[in-house]
Amino acid sequence: MTDQAISPLRRRMIEDTSIRKFTPGTQYTYVRFVKEFSIFFGRSPDKAAFEDVRRYQLHLTSRGISAFTVNAAMTALRFLVPNIAPRSR
């Protein structure tokens, strides 16, 4: 354990992935994807809306990121912020 502070959102994500028996590698990857989105978004990812995530997805695609990696990033974001899925009309 480190002395470094962990945000409540990150702690919740780590706890929730532990409950679901995700491997430490998967946990690390999900946290990294969410951190990268947060940097792009400029604030906490739990404040994101569907359009913010869509813009991030377009950003990743424009950088030449593989479809596999984009899908993994979206899965991580959906895991943490379930309200990012498009709303049905």
C-alpha cells in the first residue's frame, strides 16, 4: 500500500473491479483509460455526458488508435460511468 491519496472515484472503480474478480492488469488498464479520458475531458469523468465520450472516441480514432483499443477504452468508461450510453428515443 502507498501513502499516495486515491480519489473516491478511483477507489470505487478499483473496489468494483475487485468485486467482479477482474485481474490486476485489467484494473490497471481500466483506470488508465479513465485517467486519459479525464485529461482529455478536463474534469472528473463522472461529469461526462454521451457527447463528451463520443468526442473522445472521435479523438482516439483521429489519432489512429486501433478499433480494439478504442473499444476497450469505451468499455472502461461504461463500467465507471454507466450514464454515458446513448439514450433511446
